[in-house]
Amino acid sequence: MVVGLLLVGTLGILARAVYLQILNKDFLQDQGYERFLRVMEIPAYRGVIKDRHGEPLAVSSPVDSVWANPKKLLQYSDRLGELAHTLGIKTAELEQRLQVKADKEFAYLRRQVPPEIAQQVMDLHIPGVALQREYRRYYPTAEVTSHLLGFTDIDDIGQEGLELTFNKSLQGIPGKKRVIKDRLGRTVENLESVLLPVPGQTLVLSIDRRIQYLAYRELKAAVQENKASSGTAVMLDVRTGEILAMVNQPAANPNDRNQLRSEFLRNRSVTDVYEPGSTVKPFTIAMALESGAYRPTTLINTSPGILKVGRNRVRDVHNYGLIDVARVISKSSNVGASKIALSLPAEKLWDIYRRLGFGSATHIGFSGEQSGVLHHYSHWSAIGHANHSFGYGFSVTSLQLAQAYAVLAADGIKRPLSILRLDEPPRNEERIMSAATARQVRTMMEAVVSDKGTAPKAAVAGYQVAGKTGTVHKIVDGRYTTRYLSLFAGMAPADHPRLVLVVVIDDPRAGHHYGGQVAAPAFSAIMSGALRLLNVTPDVVPTVNMASVAADRARKP
């Protein structure tokens, strides 16, 4: 009987084994896979953003995020306290978060934790808690490039700046793999790769990190020294139209998400528009020279320093009397510019502004870029015509103004701007004015930076600078106020310009407000450093007083 029972039991076990291992194998394997086999997403590495020399400006670092299966974790409620303590959150908050997703199998507990915290969590060995590998964006240059690059959110998706503009190419395509997980949710075996991740593309900018840092440092110092509310600076390479530096103040560190507030995120170089003031007088003069009715030596009577236009008046700071066209720029005469503009059809001034790019976005890819305002000349009144000649009645961005000055620097050629590094010069160029006119205007602008001009503080040792100041009354609630924008736009070396730079200081309150006093020193410091960083040959040879040298030698023993 005993032997018979053993045989029957053995046969039963064999029959059960045949049933499980052969007849019902597929069903049981499927059930096992449903419990322990998972298809996991493999995050794609976000593309690196580099400067023109290959230096990293934005990289993605691997980090771990803590997640849990709420159904399983709630079964171990007695261990929620130690888990919450390790994660740095309150126990009640953790329990509430799990209760909300009690019917789910996945919930993040804390995203992108430091490696030491991730290890501490796993050392607790709490069922239903696991780690997931993700990437976090890191910006080595911090606030120096914050307005330019923007930032990504916690899912590594671009939210502002170039991160948003080029998000699709930077983001890449996530992959997938099939794994086996244990009852605690930990991966115990990688079975196969379903889809390989495709990394995001590398983005190489036209920005030179050295010049970017230099410009940021000097702009920040100028804003602080003049107790200004904000500032911006843009530098272009005249030969290619590439943007070498674009900086703003105030700024924030994008690596610290607590600092990311709206007033720190706006790229003022492309989002803020303003009346350019006297910085556009060189283009009024260029229009006059192109018409053939004026030459640099043509005399303009600006006495008595006031010009009546209808019921309105245009004023100069001083009565400059009888001056030539060249001195209209060096003295920044509103009366002179108005008389020249009013003597010619309004269409001519409007046309050169339009072709320079005023009133149109540059379309280089910045989110939120403004086009400014340039009304058609048919809507100008007589005083509107005069106002346009010295920079009132229309608005531009700093980037548009820099592009316009690049036309003067490039002998009348307008080149499209680029925020990406170019391997060869652009081909779609447009001639805005003759080379002779551009050179004549540049020569006039050199006098602005002389001892007798309005901006001797913009001078750069060893280089001849051509530029123009601007001091603009700000509009508040539809009225002009006694608050100002201080501007300086210029280029160097003046004979064969390599760089163009625009500096704007908004609302200086330290006692000075003229562009030549506030913006010009910052221009000088930035331009001086950039020319030397790029090894641009000086074009001014310092004079040597031989008598002084001989006297010094005589004094030596």
C-alpha cells in the first residue's frame, strides 16, 4: 500500500511537471513575464552646446531619481518615516503623495537626487522603491551665458533661449530595453536591447566664451557703478555676421532653479526695444551722402541751437552755429540732422532704415525676439520726419542696432547674422550703401571718440575707434521722463573694422546719464580685451617723444 501510494504520488508529480513545463509552458511564461519582465526606456543624452572653440557651455550629467510602486510601498507604511527622512521630505507629505497614486504602479518620490542620497535610499532595502537613471543639464559658465542658452526643465526639455529654440535637435531619441526586475523593483538582468538611444546633436555656437565672459564682467561692473536697472551688450564679427558675445544684466545662475525668475531670464538684446536716439545719426548722414546733395564738408547752419518744425521745436545741447556735415555727427547735433533729413524726401530715410533691418526681426532663432517699430513714411508728420533723423519715433533692439553698424563696418554690405559658428562666410549679402559712403561716415565717427568729441572715454589704446553715443529719454506711461537709456555703438579698428559692439545701460542713477559717460567706458573695456584676445593688429602706433627718451637716458648712471 505504501509503495502504491508513493508510485501514485510520483506519477502525479510527473503529470503536473508535464502539464507545467510542456502543456502550459507558454501561458506560465507569459504570466511570469507580466510580473517580472519590463521594457524600460533608456534616456537619450542631450546634445552638448559648445562655443566656437569647442568649449562646453551646456552638458548633461547622469543622475538618479527615486521612484516607487505605491501599491507595494503602502504595504510597508511603518517604514515611510525613515524613507522620508532620507529623502529630506516630511512623512505626511510622502504618505499623501502615495495615497493620491495608490492605484498606480509608478510614482516619483524625488527627482535627480545626489549620488550619496540615492545610495542611502537603496541601502534601506524597502520593497517597492527603486532608482531610475536620468540626465540633468549643467551650465559650466553659469550666469555668464544664462540669457543666451536659457535652461531645461526637470525632464531635460528646453524652456528658454537656445535650449528651447534647438530643443528638437538637442533632445535626441530615447531607447528601450527589456529587463527582468525582482520583487523590490530592482533590475536583476538585462535581456535585450529593443531600441538603441540616439544622442542629441551637438550645437556649436558662434559665441567666443572668452569674449562672452569679458563682456559680462565689464557690463556687470558698468551697471553696478552707475546704479542702473539693467544693461545689455552685443558684439559681432564684421567679416561673417557671427555673434561673438551677447550678455545681459541682471542675470541668474541656471544651475540653481530657485534663482530662475522672469526678470533674470529675459534676453534683453532681442526682447527689449527702445528708441535708438543719436546712435542712428550716422545713417541719416549716410542717406544724405548717398543722395548726392551733401558732402562731408557741406555747411549746415544750426544757429541758434533751436529749429522750429510746425508747432514743435528741435533742440541742441549747445548752439553749434555753422558746422559741416562731419561735425553734425561729432557734436551730435539734432538741429543739423533734422535740417538734412527735412531737405530730402522722407522716403529716403525710411528706405535706408528699412534696408538696414529696422522694423524686422533678425530671424536668428531666439524665442521672443522683437522686430521693433518702423512706421511707413507716409504716416510721418514734419516733426516725425525730423525726429526719425535723430533716433526718435521708432524702436529697435540692440541686436538690430549692432547689425546696422556692421553695415558701416563692412563698407556698406549687410550680412545675415548667425548664432551658430560658420565654416565659411555667408553668401546672401546685400549692398545697402556704397563703400565710399560707409568709409566717409566711419571717418566722421572717429571724431566722436576724439578729445573734442562726445565719447573720448570709448577710446581703445593702440586702435582707432569709430562710434556714436546715444542718450535717450525713456517713455513711462506714454510720456517722456527724466530717466534715460545710455548707449554707445561703435567698431574697431576704424580703417578695416573687425568687431562691432553695442552697449546699452538702462536707467543709470549714479549722477551721469550721457552715453559718452556711462556706456562708452564699458565699450572701451570690452572692445580692448576682445581685440587682444583675437590678436587683431593695432592700427595706431604710439608716438615717442625722443627728447624725453634722451633725458631719461641721461639720468641713468
